[in-house]
Amino acid sequence: MKVLVTGAKGQVGEAVARLLDGHQVTAHDRASLDLEKPDDIRWCVRDAHPDVIVNAAAYTAVDRAEAEEDRARAVNAIAPGILAEEAKRAGALLIHYSTDYVFDGELDRPYLETDATRPLSAYGRTKLEGERAVAAAGGRHLILRTSWVYAPRGRNFMLTMLRFAAERDELRVVDDQRGAPTSADQLARATVALLDAARETSGIYHATASGVTTWFGFAGAIFEARRRKLGEAFRIPALVPIATADYPTPAKRPRNSVLSNAKLENVFGVRLGDWREALDEALSALPG
Ligand SMILES: NC(=O)c1ccc[n+]([C@@H]2O[C@H](COP(=O)([O-])OP(=O)(O)OC[C@H]3O[C@@H](n4cnc5c(N)ncnc54)[C@H](OP(=O)(O)O)[C@@H]3O)[C@@H](O)[C@H]2O)c1
């Protein structure tokens, strides 16, 4: 299969491009395809004649998006719409990623694909617009909403916590936002499994790791796993649970980010696996 991947230097894009063994992959990073340039997107897809487009590029700076909503919209909403039009024209399947941040987090159970959306942030708004643009193009598409993505590379919570652990004696971490940390490799493996499975079925699917924690719980698990691997050589800082209200950020985040993955499992038989096992796998890929 010919697969065009965007965002190939991001966490998920890198993992997808790496795991697409046996396929003919054209991988674009921002330097070779800037999603803020609509004509370049059209040209690029027409040149590649793909069977599948995996759009892993996104404007993911959640707090910065509050001040740069138009730029976020260009990448997260307008570009996916163009990719979807071009995918339809090429008869290709578009796999596009979205986010738990399309919800307001006020429900006290895992979110279903059919639950009402109400983004709290500019990032969430632009990602929701992206979902709608992809669906409106009318071609074959899968929108995979995921959450709390991390990898042994890139910008993410896991690497930030490890950096802070080396610099600080005490860390204050938010303990009243719940979600499922999802490794880029877990999501990439699911994506690869869907290439064959998803020929006819369009729609939105939740695709996160199983299990639930808070940012505080995630930080603790990262440090415990690192200690198991490195022993006393890894110094665990004191962890202090705090409320969201004690850590104000420009963008508001949902209190409950937990997504139900039942639809993905029932329709395609695809599960991403437990978040703790994937954390061990991601940590073992780090040097030292
Ligand atoms: N990260 C999370 O916690 C999270 C949570 C839920 C959903 N998601 C979704 O999952 C998907 C993958 O995210 P990720 O975690 O892999 O994000 P990431 O690591 O930030 O990667 C996104 C990639 O997109 C690229 N990009 C940004 N603007 C671009 C442009 N104008 N043209 C071309 N490329 C551009 C970035 O390049 P630069 O590095 O040059 O900026 C980066 O390589 C996204 O759809 C995201 O919204 C992520």
C-alpha cells in the first residue's frame, strides 16, 4: 500500500512511519510539507497517489494556541479539510488524529464518540473544526481521538518529568485531571492495524491506552519505573499533588479526559493495551 504520512518528525508521525513495514511510505515533516500552505498540500497528495494518508501533523502547543488560534486553525482544521478533499479525489483513506480536548470533561464516566463536544480551549476548538472538515469532505476517513501522548522523544510530559527530576527536589503535579497516558507506539501500532481493517468504515473512534490515572499518578509511575531500571542512581523528587486551580495555564483543560475505546474494539478488534506496560516500553527506549 502507498502511505503518505504528515508530521513525520512528531511523536506519532515518527512512530507510524517507523512501524509501517512492508508498505511504500512517503513521510513528510514540516520542512517538506508545510500544512499552512494549502497549494502545497494539494500538490503533494496528487504527486504521491497514496492509498492511505496518515495525518499526524498538528499544532499541538495547547497554551500557545490561545494567542495563535488562527495559526492553530490553519494546521488543525483547514489543512485536514484539504487533505480529506484530496484523499477523496485520490480514492484514499484518510486517518486523522484528534483529541480528548474536544470535550469539556464534565461527565463522570468515560466519553463515548456520541457524547456532546464542548472544547474549553482554542486548541480543542480547532481540532473539533478539523474533525468536522474531514467528515464534511465526504471521503473515507477515520478520526482517532487520543489523549496524553508521550514518546521517548519529542515534547511530552514523561520527558519533562524526567528533566525536572534531575533538577528539582520537589515537584508539584496536578492530581484532579483524569486521563489515559497513551504512547505514540501504542497509537501507531493501532493505526497500522487499521490500514487493512478500515477499508469501508468511516467515522470517529476513541483510541487511547486502557487504564486511568492523573498527571500526579503518571509522574509517580514514571519515577517508579525509572527507579526499578536504574536503582538508587535515579533520585526520585518529592511529589506533591496539587489542584488545577493551583497551576493556572492559559488554556483550560478537561477535568475528565477518559475516553471509552469500546467502539474501536467492537468494530475493528483493535486495542491499544495498558498504559503502564507502554510506559515501561517507552522508558526502556531511553538511554541509560
Ligand atoms: N500530544 C498529545 O498529548 C496529544 C493528545 C491528544 C491528541 N493528540 C493529537 O495526536 C496527533 C499527533 O500529535 P503528536 O503528539 O505526535 O504531536 P507532536 O509531537 O507535536 O507532532 C506534531 C508534528 O506536527 C508538525 N507540524 C506543526 N505545524 C506544522 C505545519 N504547519 N506543517 C507541517 N507540520 C507541522 C510539528 O512540527 P514541528 O515540530 O516543526 O512543530 C510536529 O512534528 C495530533 O493530531 C494531536 O493533535 C496529541
